[in-house]
Amino acid sequence: MDHTQNSGRVLTVVVNDRESETRTPARPLLRIPRDARDPFAMCPPMPRLRPGEHDLTQTAPGRPRAAGEVIEITGRILDEDLRPVRRTLVEVWNANTFGRYSHVIDAGRNDAPLDPHFYGFGRLVTDDEGRYQVTTIKPGAYIARTDIGWWRPPHVHFSIVGSGVRLVTQMYFPDEPLNDKDYIYLIIPEDDRDRVVGHPSAARHGARGFLFDIVLRGRYQTPPDLD
Ligand SMILES: [Fe+2]
């Protein structure tokens, strides 16, 4: 059993889970002074998005729908002062309903089938209120480490560019039995775990809806020249 020190809190990590050691800070975190937390880099140029890139359930508009349950995730991207992060790039990816990524690395280690109608990657830009909306297929669970029997629960990956900050995170689903056995989920302090779980909400298109707000560290994550 490995115990890792994290900001004065002792976390119990798993036997032989070597990856946890690389994910967990070994020393207390340094607090950056508030006045030094404004963005220092300009946002990269916004890519030109094609219609339908926020809808992962079809490989292109008009194509057949992917297998599995259609879900709609909505929410707002906010900076640490809860200002909306406007017109920022959000990238989303998830495994298909069988728990398989359409990625070359997954081809060699995952026997679950591909879905020819599910690519599993989407993009969108937030609106003037920092809102986003993505439609996808609820992903299946997949085994991440056969040597320790680590199954990842269903989850959707997010990358948010912001301005000077890039956050990569995941949304978990409520009431999934595998959540409490997931070593990434378990390493989050118990009181904060609710922040990475989508909350059931109303959805359009007859899909099952989830609300998932995301807060970026840093201030003024919308570049001032866009305000
Ligand atoms: Fe994943």
C-alpha cells in the first residue's frame, strides 16, 4: 500500500498502481499570487469549425446515427471569478458505447468493437455567456490496466483552451458503480468529487441530459479584446 502526501492530506493509493505516483503532487502546491494570475499568453487563433462538429452521434450531418444511448451535455465555462469564458475552444472525446476509442493506441489493447458510425471526437466554441452544448453517445466502460484489473467507468473527456490556460478534465456519470473503484476518481478529495460528475438535466432532441459546468483557474480567461 502506498501513501502519498498531498497538501497535508494523506491519500491511500492502490497497490502497484505506478501511474498514481506520477499524477499526485509530491510536495505542497504553490499558491500563485492573485495579481499574477491574469493570462499572459494570447489565445491561439480560433479554428474554423464545420457544421455539426458538436454532434458526435454522426460522423457527418446526414450520416447514420451511432449505436448506443444519445446524451446531451450542456454547461458553462467560467473563470475563477465566475466570469463566462466567451468564444473559447472546447474539444470533447469519448469511447463508443462498447468502451472502445477509435484511436490507434486502443487498437492494440482493446478487443471491444469499433462503431463505423462513431468517430468519438468533437469541437465547439462557447457562446457569449460561456455556454456549450455537445451531443454524443454515452460511452461504455473499458479496462485501462489489465495487470491490476482497473476498469474506467463511463466518462467524457474535455479540453478547454481558455486564454493562457488549458484545462483537460473528464465528466463522470452519476450512480455508476465503477466510479468508486476508479483510481483517478479516488484520488480527488472526497468533498470535491461531485465537481466531476454531470448532473441530470433536461435535454433537447429526446436525449438524456447532463449539466456540467467547468471552472478554469485564472482570471479574465476571455481575452480583453473580445469583450
Ligand atoms: Fe478515457
